[in-house]
Amino acid sequence: MAKMNMLQAINNALDLAMAANDKVLCFGEDVGIFGGVFRATSNLQQKYGKGRCFNTPLVEQGIIGFANGLAAQGSFPVAEIQFADYIFPAFDQIVNESAKFRYRSGNLFNVGNMTIRTPYGGGIAGGLYHSQSPEAYFAHTPGLKIVVPRNPHQAKGLLLASINDPNPTLFFEPKRLYRASVGEVPEGEYQLPLGEAEVLKEGTDVTVLGWGAQMEVIDKAVEMAEKEGFSCEVIDLRTILPWDVETVAESVLKTGRLVITHEAPLTGGFAGEIAATIQERCFLYLESPIARVTGMDTPFPLVLEKEHFPNHLKVYEAIRESVEF
């Protein structure tokens, strides 16, 4: 085991993947010598050469189009989009090409070996163009997998699983956690399962569900709630697409309540999909309305970032109101 922050864990995962398979390539804006804007790819070009870790032009559609072409020919491209906010010029390539490549050919060809890494979310005073959480846009697209880690250990295991998964995968990295803390991470290669949520804490009164950076927020909220005598079951969804319906439903059948939190705005956020599905599965067992604690339906503000944010106090209030309903 070694102590790593999330950036070091991601860099270590890329290093191991490139060492194990010479078809793994890393590319994106400034990822070469510079190591990317957050230094996630530091030293990879020096170690594996400019043919396997290299800079691209500042054109997101081209980055993903190039990744599609490489993956279609048997490579394992790991494409970096510098900020998740910048992924929208590549939306057509991801949604209309990457996600449908296998389906349109009847599995004669595919781009399943492709991984797209991108930092998402707020908390760094990035304003409206460097703070968005766009996972719900892509969750509407069959053919993709969407993964969001919560800490260094999860980041390494889930990224290695994403690179080796036979489906095109979007890997959203919570950038406010990149250097926020360190954790114990196995030094060797390991993979964590995609499509499986993780129950982090068992409880009987309410299920509290999130992913990525919101898991830290949930921990603080649950600590407050338990001082008031509320027993909380905590679940990290980990994978948005496909999401683990069975684990969440099983929990809600036990607790009778569900609080979901994410950074993205309320309207059209992925919490709505979860709420609708759990309502269908667990309607007769629900003791209170399913609660959603999210960002506001506004562009992500700069000076009002703290007010916009679904922080631990808002999550705590939702827990209390749900249990006392």
C-alpha cells in the first residue's frame, strides 16, 4: 500500500495500464511534457515516448474523433478533455459515434476500448465555465458507461476497470478532490467493478445516495444526523450508467426513505431518474417523498458558489425532514 492523493492514483493507474499494454495511448490538450492542466499525466511522455502520450490541438471534437478511430483499429485510447465543461464540442462524436459504433455494425466493429477522462464539478472557484457536472447529458445515451470515483483508492481501481472494459467509458474526476487528501492505495494493479454501487454504511432510517465529490458532503451530513439519533445508510453509486438499481432498491425497501444529492442542477439531473425508478420499485414501502439535494437551476456562479452548492447542511436538512415527515 502507498499513500496517494487522487491525482497520483490516476497517474499511477495510467502508468500501470501503459506498462501492461503497449496499445494504451494517452492524449489531450497539454498532456505531454506539461502533464495536463492538473498534472494527471505527468512523466508519462518521458517514460513511454511521444508516440504514446502526446498533445493534441485545442479541438475537443477532434480529440474524440481521433480516439474513435484509434479504438476502431484496436488501440486503447485514453483521451483527456481538459475540463468537463469543454466536452460539449465533442458531444456529437461521443453520442452519435462512440455510443453507437458497435450497435450500427451488429458487433462487426466497435470502439469499446476507448476511455474519456475529464475533471468535473465545482469547489475551485472556477465560475460558470469550469465547474459543471454534465453526467446526466450522457446518461441518456445507451452504449456508454459513466464512472465517477470518490477517493484515490476508487479512482485507481475504477480507472483501470474503465480502460479494460469493452465499452466506451466516460470517467468523470472530481477535481476539487484531486489534492484535497491522501488515502491508502494498493501499489499494484487492481480493478473495481463497474455498474455496482457500494454500501459504505448501513442504517435503518434513511438511505443517503450520491457519487464523486458529494460523498464527502454526505459523510459530514450523516455525522450531524447521527448525533440527532438518525440511522443513515450511505451508498456511493460509483457508476451512473449502468447504475445499480438493485442495491439502491434493496436499501430503500429496508429504510423506507431516500435522499439523493449531486452537484448538477435539479431539473434533468440524474437524481430524477433514480427517484422515478425507486418510486416504481418501492412505492408501497416509502415513508416519505424521495428528496433531491442538488445545485440550483442557474449557471454555476462564481461569487455565490457556496450558496449554489448542495453542501452538508442542505443534505442534513433533507435527511431530518425525510425522517420526520
